[in-house]
Amino acid sequence: MKAVRYLLIAIVAVILLAVVAIAIAMAVINPNDYKPQIEQAVEKQTNLDLVLEGDIGWSFIPLGLELNNVQANLEGDRFVALEQLVAQIDFWSLIAMAPQVDTFVLSGLDANLEVNEQGQGNWTRIMPEPAEGEQPKTAEAEEEKPADTTAEEGSSEPLNFNVNNVEISDAQVHYTDKSTGQSVTLDNFTVTASEITLGSEFPLDISFRVETAKPQFEVDGSISARLAANEALNEFAVSGLSAVFDMNGEPFGGQSVTAELGGSAVANLENETATLSGFTASLANLSMTTDLEVKGFGDRPALNGKLNINEFSLKELLSNLGQPAVETSDPEALKALAFSTNIGGPAGKVELSDLTLKLDDTTFKGSGSYNLANTGVVFRLQGDKLNADRYLPPKAEGEAESEEKAAQETGSGDAGQQTAATQDTPESDLLPLDTLRTLLLDIDFGLAELIVSNLTIKEITASTTAEKGLIKVDEFSGKLYEGGFGAQVTLDARSDNPKWKIGSKVSNVQTLPLLTDLAEVDMLSGGANLNVDVTTSGNRISVLRENADGQINFNLAEGQFRKMNLTRMACQGIALVNQESLTTSDWGAATPFNDMRGTLQINGNTLKNTDLVAALAGMKLEGDGTIDLKQSTMDYEAGLRIVGEIHRDEACRVTEYVENVVIPVECRGNFAEDPAGLCSFDGSRFRDTLKTIAANAAKAKAKEEVDKAKAKAKEKVEEKLQEKLGDKLKGLFN
């Protein structure tokens, strides 16, 4: 026991002697006397020119070092400067083998980082080039060094680390890239923290200012939070986060914008889990809140939580961010947007449920998912009522008149010039084929009511799939003006010449309200029925039209030609034949028909119809002609075949001369400019009709004369026969 006691006394004596020796050395030795040696040592080992202008001081309890007014120059330019550095370690914590930093103060740091025109940073030139023949150390050489087994053995022990106070103030870093002209400045950088102990929370406050030259941009930031880390340094926590960033500059059109972050977060690196609690983020008038759990930091994370974007005005947001305004025909549009959803799903898949998207007066609800492995997207979305016309750009004052004037000019000699100008404009591709080939989609979309181009469409259902460049619209249907429609579209974009197949069926859609709402055209009414079967190929509008091939079968039941009285046209022709004048003045402004049907053959930009048939009162409409979609022109000849009485006007009576005769009608011109004035009585063709009528009349007249001659001859024969028989009868009775 005495030996142990003497050993302990000896150890304490050695420690006391060491403490006394250090205290005497620190009291006797002045570190400022060694400035020249320190400067020379740095200059010998590096390319830096060290200048120690201020005092160097040290203290015993706490054990510390203080540097003042230090500067290092590189190639004649100041590289880094420091006003003050204070580093103090609690002496007794060293004795207890639990080092505790008492104070760390860094003040007035000024660093200059520069990249020259060749793209080389000045910090890469701090160390001198290796002497000729001297080989720098390689990674292999480092690996040959024996491992520090002592460090490895001790690595399992938790780190006992404590810092009483950290202060960094007035630090600044200047970065300049002469090869790009970019410069970045970090200044007013301040950090304060205290009572930093592993396993316990400690406060942290940071503030800074950053400025860039390209683009011109400034941000003043402040961050306040309480941080915590466990002794194994594999679990970290942030609570009470409050971060504010005031930004301005070119990205925001010179406007000042504020962004804020808040909430709490926990991350465990060993378990690969992270949690956001009450996390908020805002930018100008846009704000988001979320609670989110993440399991797995690799390629297959599993998420669980909620996300909510509070209602905001997009127009106000763009204004706050200094961005161009979005002008809409309805000034109140884009002023109430919101989004919320639950987030979940298995590992590697993000699933959204109870999804709600609000766009002004429209609400969409549904669900969706995103597969991280194959980027597959699945969405199911159902909306109530959307007026898309609200979001169209408003027409400028006088725009309607300008459009009308332009249309008139197009119909004149300027049309060729405008067509040439349009052709001179380079046409771009319609679809990004490379992007389409990467899509993996399965989307179902529904909308109770849609107003677009002033059309009202109800009960819209759409189903779309896409995989490796093959996009299919398996269903696109809805109800439209007392009827319905359905369509299927296939786009094969697996080649650079994509192929399209379009099929559509329209049933009993009333054309009058449709055309009136769509184009303010009220010249046709009736229940439209269409069957469309068209194929084409290409990725530009002009090419698609040129390659179009297929047909459209159409039928219009119980309709009217409005602002077009075909009966009057036919009666004008009949009156000419009867060599009389029409006395009726009120003909009406429409021509009713029971049924009109035909087929449009599609060959590129040309639609050809040869079998138009329509049943009118006492007439049968027949047609044959073409429509040029490229020129928006029609060249169509129709005929009104007289099959019965068509009007009460005496001059329009149907005689045997005109029965089954065709009264010609022509429809020629630009249907985009004057659809109501396209069709008129065809006088040139009516001359041929008159010849036919005259021939019929001549034949009828000749037949009548022959019949009269026959009747006269018969009458004379009968008279002579009666005379002869009468004389004989008289003699017989006498």
C-alpha cells in the first residue's frame, strides 16, 4: 500500500511540476520575440508571405492562444487577413482527459479567392511546386503506412466534446472568376453559439450577406435555432428553427422578396430516418406547411406525412417576385390557388392520397403516385366545373376590328403576301419526341363541366397511357349540346416520324348552339352524327395535314340551312321555266331538311365529297365538291332536284316540264371569311338546265300536237261514218 501511495504522490508531483513549468514558461517567454522565425517558417514551406503585425498572446488558465492583425499575401496580393483569433481550452479538462473548449473567437476574417482566365484558383498555388525529380506523395504511398490501430480501437468510444462559447464576427470572403466575369461576396458573416455539448441542445445564431454579379443578386440572411447531436455523431436535431432571407436583384426584377423557414427536424444517420415536424416555408405570399417522415436515404425511401400549400394569388405572387404579369380575360382569375395532399406509399414509391387542388372556383380531387425506380406516374383526378376561357389573354382594345380588317385584306390581293409571309416563318416541331419516349403514364381525368372557346362540354372522361413512346388516349368522351362524343387517339413516337391514328364518334350534337358559341355562326342547325377514321404521320402541323388520310361519315338529322333559302332559289328557276314572276315576298330565312348525309374523303389538305344527299320539302339536295383546308376555300356544286310541289306560289308550280329537273346551286369562296355568302343560285349551270327543260317542253308540245291531230282525225272519221250510217238507216225504215 505504501508503494501505491508513493506512486500517486509521484504522479501528482510530476503534474504539479509540469503545471509550474508551463506557468513559468508562459510568464517568462514572450511569443512576440519569435515572430520573424514563425514568418520565415511559413514562407519556407508555402508560397505565402506571412505578416504578423499584432501581438501574440497566451494564457495559462484557461490555456489559450491569441493572434492579432495577421495577414498572408500570395504573389504580392492579400490572400487572407485576420483581425483577431482567440482559442482557449480549459486546462483542467485536459488533465481530466475530457477536453473542453472554453472560448473560440474569430473576428475580421477577410479571404480573397480568385480564378484566373485559365480557370486556375489562387488557393491551388499556396503550396510550392515539387522540386525537379521529387515525386509528390500518392494515395498508394499513404495506404502503405501502417494503420493507427490505437485510433481504431478508441473510435468506438463516444466523443466527449464541449465548447463553452463560439463567436465568429465580421467575416467576409470574396470570390472572383475572371474566366466568366462572375463574382460572389460573403460578408457580415456572424456565428454565435454557447454551451455546445454533445447530447444536449445548444443555441445557434447565424447572419450573413451574399452578393453576386451575374446576375446581380443580394440576400441578407439570418438563422436562429437550437441544435443537438449525440455523442456518436449519427443523430442530429434542429428545433425552433427561424430563418429569414431578404432577397433582391435581377431575378426578382429589382423587387425585394422575403423567404422564411421554420419548424423542427430530426435525422438519424444510422437508422436512415428523418422527420420534419411543423415545418413551414414561405416565399412572398406563397406559404407551405408539412409534416413528413422519411425512412431510408438511398434509392428507395419511404415517405409518410402531409403537405399543404395555403391559398394564394398567383398574380400577386408574380408581382411580388418582379415577374411579368399573366393577363387573363377575367381579371379575377388566378387569384385563389391551393393544394393539399397526404403523402405515403411503400419504399421507392411516393403515393398521394386525399389530393385536393383548387383553381379559383374549380376544385379537383383525386390521388396519384410516382415510382422512383422507373419514373412511372399514375394519376386519378376529378374536377367539378372549369371555365378555361377565363384564363385566355384578353383581347386588346380594337383587336376585333383589326382582325376583321386583316380578314378583308386576306380576301384581297394581300392574301398572297400574307401566305408567303407565313410560309417564310420557320415551323417548329410539335412534340418533344425524346421526352415522350421516357414517359410512363397512367392517367384518368374527369371534369363535370368545361367551358372552352365558349363551348360547354359536360361529363368529360379521359384516360391516357404512355410507355416507351407509345401514347394512347383510350377514351376521351363527353356530352355536348344534347349529344355526345367519344374519341380514341394513338401516337406512336418510337420513331422520328411519329404515326397518328384518330377515331371519333359524334352522336346527335346540335350544330346551331355549337356553331353559335364556337364561332358565332348560326347558318346550320340539326343533330350532327359523325364517324371519323383518320391516320397521319409527322411532327409538324403542315406535315400532319399533308399526310392525313381517311374519311368522315356524317349525317345531319332534322335540320335547317339558316340565312339561306334554297326553296326560293329553286322557285326562281321554276318561274323562269314557267315564264312567270314570283309574287311571294316573305320567303323566310331558312331551308328545313329531314336528313343530310355524306362522306368526306381526306387526302392531305383536301376534303372531297361526292355523295351529299339531303331531303328537302319537294326537293332533293345533291352535292359534289372539295374543301381545301390549307387555303380555307370551298369549291362545291350542289343541285336541287325537283321531286314534288315545293311552294304555294303559282309561278313555282311544278309542271311536267320541271319535274325531276335539277336547279343548280354553287358554294365557292373562303369559308373562313364569309361562310354565309358562300352558296348562291348558279346561273351559268342553269342555262344547261333550261335546255333540258325546253327539250322536255318541246317533246311534250309535239306529243300534244300529235294527240290533237289524232283526236281531230278520229272525230272526222266518226262524223263521216255517222253520216253514212244515218242515210242507210233512213232508207231501211222508209
